[in-house]
Amino acid sequence: MSATAVLDTNALMMPVELDVRVFDELDRLLGTYDAVTPRAVVAELEKLRDGNGTEGTAAAVGHDLVERCRIVETDEPYADDAVVAVAEATEGEVYVVTNDRPLRDRLLDAGVDVIGLRGRNTLAITET
């Protein structure tokens, strides 16, 4: 069984904001994996892409990248809560891709491994 990578809003915006090729990095770290994102993350990207500047552009690119993910429904309206809910409900090897420090700490406390920025534009796994 392959790993599951749960992507949050921030991970999907990394290509524009941090010059990180998220899916190339996940291929390098995990090999084969199932990319998933909660519906609440898609909604957050839709809201942010209407903004101006880099954030709006990053959200628009992130929204395009959602096509590479399986969208998962949750009861959580807030994106971070939805990411935690999906990670905790997923069987097997699960990683959450985020560069959001409070979310990362929350996930590590819950026993979920996190993939985040290491160096200028590469990702690394932080295990619990």
C-alpha cells in the first residue's frame, strides 16, 4: 500500500510563494503516493485567489494543482481542522504537507508525520 500525502492550503501555494515543486518533491520523498486534500482547503484557495498580488496568484496556482489531488469531504469547515481530521482518519502511512508551524506542531502532537520546507526549495519529512 502506498503512502497518503494530505496537502493543506499552504502546501498548494508553495510553488509560487516558495519556488517549491511540491509534487516533484513528493515523488522524490515518497515514490508512489495518494495525494488528497480536504474540501475546506479547496474552498480556502477559492477565497484567496480573488485577492491581489502574490497571495492571489499563489492561490490560483494552488487551485489548479488541486486537480492532482483526490478531494475528501469532512465535517470541518476550517481548513486546518479538516487537514487534521483527514490525517487522523486515514489508514496506513500518512504524511501532511504543510509549512504552517502551528498546524505542524498540532499534527506532530497528534502523532502524524509532517512534510515541510527544508532548505531553500526542498521538502523533508519530520517524523513523530
